[in-house]
Amino acid sequence: MLRYMARRLVILLLSLFVAAIVLFVLLRLLPGDPANALVGVGATPEQIAAAQAQIGSDQPLAAQFVTYLGDLARFDLGKSFVSRAPVLEEISRRLSVTLPLTLSAFLLSMLIAIPLGILAAVKSDRWYGLLLSVVSQVGIAVPVFWLGVLLVYVFALNLRLLPSGGFPLRGYGDPARAVTSMVLPVLTIALIMSASLMRYVRAATLEVLGSDFLRTARALGESRTGALMRHGLRNAAVPVISVLGIELSTTFLGAVVVEQVFSLPGMGSMLLLGIQQRDYPNIQGVLIISTLLVLLTGFLADLLQRVLDPRLRKEARR
Amino acid sequence: MISITDITRQGARGRSALVALTASSVLALSSAAALAQDFDPQAVINIGSLYEPQNLDNTQGAGQGINEAFNGNVYEGLFVLTDAGEVEPKLVDSYKISEDGLTYTFTLKEGVTFHSGEPLTAADVKSSIERVTAENSASSRKRTLAVIAGIETPDEQTVVVTLSAPSISLPYNLSYVWIVNDAAGDISSGEDGTGPYTLQEWRRGSALAMVPFDGYWGEEPTNGGVMFQYFTDATAQNNALLTGAVDIITSVQSPDALSLFTDNPDFTVSEGASTTKELMAYNDRVAPFDNAIVRSALARAVDNEKLLQAIWGDYGTLIGSFVPPTDPWYEDLTGVNAYDPESAQQMLAEAGYADGFSFTLDTPDYDPHPVVAQFLQNELAKVGVEVKINIITANEWYTKIYKAHDFDATLQEHVNHRDIVFYGNPDFYWGYDNPEVTRLITESENVASMDEQTEMLAKANRIIAEDAASMWLYLYPQIVVSTSNVSGYPLNGLNSQFFVSDIKKAD
């Protein structure tokens, strides 16, 4: 297990390195110099040259690349071209919005999807089992921003129960407002996510329900529910967890849209703004940290699967 | 939005009487309304805005949002450009101009202190002007202030500015220069100004809060503080106003949502005078646009009124030239080359284009340009001119059009106040080259009085209108929406300023 973890960690770091290179190259493929965007239309050539010198875009690409990798190795993501603020500091402030947003949406979606998915499988012959799978099918087709706008319309504009967007100036120093401003964004993500998750849970449970070991367990006198609880769920969990890992990553990236709809100062809005302003350090920083988080999620999902499924551990040892 | 560097010249008086009257009567009405109800001097005013500053230093590329939040609120200049477009003394008590127009002697107001408690001195003024003209400054005012040859401070209250050439616009240009305590150092995330408010807190991506400054030298604010809340999305901003999370939104960029507020007694919709002009700029260097007859013909072929109605409904103004009503040299020129498709066709024939011609219209990919392009395509097709629409990004616009001058015609919005001077620069992207206009514009800066300056620029404006140098489609409306218990906010928002200290909120 330890050797496996070490190997996975090395792969993770290598992927991160490759991602860093790809990011650097892709951003530089864009036409135009970020210094232009910085000084604005009408700047004199001297102003542009000064801006280039300041952000280092006057250096040859190879030199820029070496500086970039060197900084990265020291966990230094640089300073924003536009705001001059250290990127890592800004990202950690933004993460304090995005991480709670995605994690609570993720937990909520599991709370919704797992019981309902199992119910939809176990009662697939009843009308409500069928209804549940239809609802989840429809839910997958709903775009995130549309649901967000709908929820704002109902809960903020009509019922006036929750704020329509924004985040308090003092952040979590104003806990009541911070929490209420998160409710609708979390619901938006969680509802969309639980729709697809429910289908996976239902499919995995159905497969287990038809398996030989469950039939054997029932033959040995266990009830259907008992057999499912004792032997079935753990088996059904293995494929669901790998899906969960992917879902968590997509949620994290999907937060870009939700943060935009609700004007939340998270990573997504930082990324969008960075792209508009050609703020390379901010774009690189956000994407590197996002990549790291996605890779870590995959890594954790992998480990969890191994803990649940002894067969995988055995394979790894071989 | 392209904010062209402002090679702005000045004339502090000589206002279009009509606009000043309209603006002040609207203000009078709203303040009358405020008198009727009592206001709460402790109320915090929440202002929704789409323009979050990128940092807090206006010489470091902070964007228009910093002017909105800080000009006149946290920082003050020697002069102020009022919401009605007048240039008035602020931190200056009095000033003298030498006979040759090359030396300005400013006497500073007494008893002014910075938020840090230090008194305002001549040395602060010197260092503040030098911040803007410094080599690493990204201020759009750097070029206009390059005429300053030296600054001396004979005593604590006196600043002597010497110029390399007379500049009648100096007070106007100085209204853009924040007076910052010379001991403040880096102000990209903090401040030390003399304004009626001090910065309380700024959370990037979210909000910026200011509270009244106890030691303010002038009148104290009529509210207990303001909070600018920043939105990335206009719908989210409108929702915040609808749900009471904000009291005012500083500028409405699309008419779609206005109906939510116009028929609702809970909200006030005010239209002020804007300086944002939508225009089709020809490349006046290339045929057939090097021919003023062709340009005039096209101007007559397009029904601007119908266009404005289609895009903004009942809002916005037609201008007939590049100068908006808040510039001192404004004159209603909508009658020059007015809509007249028949004469358009005759003029095209006269210029040798009886069968029309075709050209490519480089169209920025954001609102309202694509819609405007389609409208022009329809209108010009009626006189036999084919428009090929080429959609480009803002960055392509900058490299292809602004820098390389590689285009037939393009659409753009120009936001600045007093920017007719672009027509005096033959190297500007549209390449309009009329020696008489260049002379008038250049010399208008060196005159002895603002009346002379106004006269010369008004003349230049008439010439460019008769030449149909570009096709000026319309002036954007400047719309501010607030809840009906809030009053006293600026309506015109010239150069993105938003003075907050007179805003009142009823109980």
C-alpha cells in the first residue's frame, strides 16, 4: 500500500509538471502581448515598453519559462500583472469561498443521491422508483446557470428569503450573512450534481442486486435489505467512488459558472477576470492550483477504493 | 469598453446652458424630494457597480472603478470636475497665471489634513503631480501633463508650476491628479487622501467600504458611509437592487432590465448626460472613405433615430458630431448630413459610386456593436452599399485597427470627456487629416482665455461634422437607478466619477 501510494504521488507530481508546461505554452500561444492589455489603448510605445519590462514579457520565451518553473518549484506563483497582489495570497482568499462551496455542495449531493439512488434501484418496479429515475434523467439535462437563475427568481426575488448574490465584506467575520449567501449557490450545484450521481448509484445498486453473492446471501436466510446492507453496498460503493472523485473535480471547475451567477468572489471569478485582463500569473496560478486539487481528488478516490476493495490491494501487491 | 488616452484640452466655463439647466433641475427636484422627508445621517449607502478597481492606485492601471470609488470621495485634486462638467477649485484657495501663460502659482487651502492626520503642504502637491508624470506611471493623464517643465514649492502653502508651452487645460487636467500624502508610499492597497471618506475595508472580488473622515475640512457627508458592492454580471446587480441588497446602481449598460424599475414606485430611474459615443469610424486614408462626399452620403443614408430607438428605446441622444453636450464646445449638429436617403444616392453618384461599393466593417464582438453593424448593413444596402461584417475581439481591434490602421471601417464606443482632440491628430487610428482642424485643435491649447478655446474647438467641431469625418451614431444614455428613498447622487458620472457625500437615505 505504501509503495503504491508513493508511486501514485510521483505520478501526481509528474502530471502537475506536465500541466504547468502545457499551461505556459497555451497562454503564450495567444496573440498579442499582455502589456498591451495592461496599459490600455492609446499608451505611448514607452509606456508599453515600461509595462513589458515590469511584467517581464520583453524577455525571450525560454528565459520566461525558466523563471516560471523556478518560481513554481519554490511555490511562488508570482504577482498579478494587474493588481500587483501576490497570486497565492489571493488564491487562498478565493479558496475560502470556493472550497466550502464545492465541498458542501458535494456532501449535500451525496446525502440526496445515495439514498434516493438506492431507493430507485430497489423499488425500480414501483411508480416512485421510476419517477426518481426520470427526475434524475431530466436533472442531468438542466444547465447549471439556468437552475441558478431559477432559484434566485424564486427564493430571492419572489420569496425574499435569501440574498440573490454577493458575499459579505467581512467574509466569515459576518457568519450569518456568509452562510445565507452560500445557500443558493450550494443548492444549485448540489441539485445538478445529485441528478447524475443518483443514476450511478442506481446503476451500481441494480448490478449488485442481480449478483450471485447476493442471491447466495439470501439463500442463506438473509432478508433482501439485510443482504444489501451487509454485502451489497460495499460492492456498489467501489464504482460509485471513482465516479465521485470525477464529480468532485467537475464541481470544482463548474463553480466558475455558479460564482458568476451569484457574484461570489471565488476562484472561478478570479479565473474569468484573469482571462479578460490577460493576467497570466493569475490564470496560471488558478489553473495550477485547480489541477493540483483535481489530481489530489483522484488520488484520494483511488486510495479509498483500495481500502474498500481488498481485491484491488492484492492486485497492487502483485 | 475602450478608454482612449485622453489628449484632452480644456475650457472650464462656457457650458451648454440647456444641459446644465436640465441636470440642475433634476438635481433640484430630487433634493426637494429629500427635503420633504427626513434623512438618516447614519445610514450606510450600498452602491452596486460593475467596475471593481484592480488596485487602489490610479497611476497603476487600476481601471475606471478606482475613479468611481475614490475621486472626490477619498482623494481630492487641486481642482474638481463637477458632475455638471465645470472645473472648480478644490484644494486650491486661489491661483494666478503669468502673462505668458507659462507659470501657474497655486495657493493651497488652509486647514486641510490627510486621513493620517498630517497637514496638506506644497510638497505633497509636488510629489502627487510627479506620481502621475513619473516614468513608471500608467496614468492616462501622463501625456497631457508632460507640458509641465518644473514644480517649485517656495513655502508650505504655495506651488509654482512652470510649463514648456501655454496650456489652458491645466486646471482641468489637474482635476484628475489625486493629492496624496507624500509620506504614504505604496497606495495600491491603502490610501492617504484628504477626501470626506476614509477607506474602511476592501475585499477583492466583493466590496469596498468607506466611512466619513472626522477631520474633513469641508462639509460633512449626509450619510454614515458607503459600500461599493461589485458584480461581474449585470443581472446579479439588478437582482441585488430588486431585493434591497443595494440602494443604487451606478450605470445601466443595457436597456433590457429597465422595465423592472421604470414602472415601479419603489425605484427611481434617472437619465443623466453621458460622454460615451457610439460611432462608425472610417479609415479616412483609404478610398472611398478619403472622399468627404462619400462619407456625407453614408451619413445621410442611415436613420440614427431608428437605430437609437431600436437599441435604447426612449433613452440616449443623437449628437450629429463627436462632441457630447457636457463638453463646453458642444453645439447641436444633428442637422448636418441629416437622414436623407435620396440625397445620399445623388451624392454617391456624384462621387462616382452610382452603383454603390462594398466594404468590410470590423465589428467588436460585444454589445451593442454586432446589432449596430446589422442595422448599418440593412440601411446602407438601400443605397447600394454592401457592408461585410467582420466580427473581431477587443484585442484584435487594438492590434489590427488601433495600431496597424489595417481596416476599412470599424465600430467603437469612445467614452471620454473632451476628446474631440483626437480629430486633430492625423496619426490617430481613423486617419482624419484636415490641416485646419489640426491647427484649431493644437492652437486652442495655447490661447489666453477659455472663451477663445471654446470658440476654436466649436469651430473645429463644425468642420468635422461637415466633413462627416466619422459616422456618429448616438450618445449612450447614462442611467442611474436607485430605490426611491435614496437621493442626492450624481447623474452624469463624468469620467466615471461618482461623488457620494451628498447621498441621503430617508428613514
